[in-house]
Amino acid sequence: MANQRLNQQSTILSGIQPSGNLHIGNYLGAVKQWVDLQAYYHVFIMIADLHAITVPQEPKELRVRTLALANLLLACGIDPEHSTLFLQSHVPAHAELGWIFNTMTPLGELERMTQFKEKSDAKGAYAGLLNYPTLQAADILLYQPNAVPVGDDQLQHLELTRELARRFNNRFGETFVVPKPLIMQSAGRIMGLDDPTKKMSKSAESQSSYIAILDTPDEIRKKIKNAVTDSGKEIEYNPSAKPAIANLIAIMSAFSGSSEQEVAEKHNGKGYAEFKSDLAELIVKKLAPIQETYRKLAENPDATLKILKQGAKNARETANETLNSAKEKMGFVL
């Protein structure tokens, strides 16, 4: 759950790109917590397909991944009765407000963004990557959310969003809510199985670095068995001294509901092999109902499209109201 509680009328917005394979780090650090937040807030959940094309995409693959991600989110517990699930490209207001924010953002601010510096290379980068943060600001501010669930690695982008909201409000009058970061208490940063110094990533080159939500039981067991460990044999939660085993303990903690210390104590005296086996079986058990629901949803793509279209309709109503308010204050003729 979140470590900040807002009133029940609050709005939350989150987004995820349809790139790579959704893995347990995405699930534990984001999706599972969005599911929990549905009981308290209205949650807008955006599949960020416009952000996905900041790097080249194969059209057929993009469509398949987008619909698969929608089914996975639904299988994980996103409820269309309590959340608005939609595709970013189905709401034109995102691109339009993103352009407006481009005209208000100095180039230097965008060039200093960590994501741009990490993903651009010696050959240069596309303008879409540079302008990613202004589109992301539009994504957020269109829905006037009181807070945005983020990990600590996303705070820089959210701070730019907050600054753009303040900048617009100061120049044109109060228009946008300045959202607060909603930092998740647990499982916010699950690390790679092959390198505990790097965050688990669905775009990682090696599939052994993550467990995809749709991995088979045998694939899960193999990946956990081959996960790197630290020297020694003690099962203890010490992220600085034993980052690899601490990461595995954190995963078991998140799936079991026990604290990291409780997990370590339960496995005191056991070896790495036995601990890994217990962890693998726990993950297999927890993912099984999600995988079963996903398979059923995938058999009826029309139902998923219907949910996405209704979500986009609802999202457009809110987004267009915000966009038109901003444009009118700027002097556009409506």
C-alpha cells in the first residue's frame, strides 16, 4: 500500500509502456499496488503506446504487445468498474498538451533528464526521446491527479511535471493541480536476478534477469535456481553486504506478505538451494491464477477492445475538459 493516504475523492494516474515482457518487478512495484489503490481512489491507468514509439517499433509487434498488456493488467486485478484503463493514443489531448508544454520547457531542462542521457548514444537520439518528459507531464496533468505513484527513479520526471504545472499556473492562472509523489513502501525496486545492482527491467537483453508474469513454472524454477547469490551460506537481509540474497528475500517478502526479517528468520539455517526452491514454488503459486485469467481474456479480444474503448471515452471527457481550459486561458479560439 501507499505510505500516504489521500481522501477518497482523490485521483491517481499511472502508466506503463507496452514494451518487453511484464515481469514480477513491474507487478510487485506497480501493478499490484494500483490494484490495491482502486479501493480508495479513482485510478486512471494508461498504456503508454505513444511513449513506446520514442524507439523504433514493429507495427504488428506493437499491436500484439499492447493488447497483451491490457489483458495482463486486467488479469492482475485492474477492474474497469473502479479504474479507467485506456490507450494513450486513443486520447489526442495527450499529444496536444504535450506540444504546449514543449513550448514552455527550456531545451537545457530536457537535456539534463537522466533518461535522455542514459538512452541517447553517440549517434544521437530522436526528438521524441528528448520530449518524452513533456508528453509525460501532459499525461499526468490532464487528469488533475492529487498524486502519482512513483519509484525513486521516477522522481526527476515528476518534479519537471510539477514545475510545468506551477509555471503554467503562474503565467495563465490556476489550471493544473500540482500532484504529489506517492512513494510505495514495499517492493518499489526489485533488482535483476543476474545483477542485483541493476533494477529488474522488461527490456533487459538477458531473459534470465527477470521473471515474466507469463513464464511457465519450469522457467520460473530455472531462473530462480540460476539467480546469482552472495558469498557465504547465511540467509540474512543485508542489502549492502549481501545484495543478491537480499533481493531474493525482498521478492519472497512481497509475495508472501511477511517482512524481510521474518523471511530471513524462517529460513535461518537453510542453504541457498532450499531457500531458492521455496521462493520458486511461492512465485509459481502466486502467478498461476493471473496466468489462468490472462489465457481466458486472450480468447476474447473483442471484450478487451470494448474495455479499452470505453476507458478512452471516459478519459477523453476528463482530458478534453482540462485541455480546453488551458487553451482558453492561453488565448486560443475554441
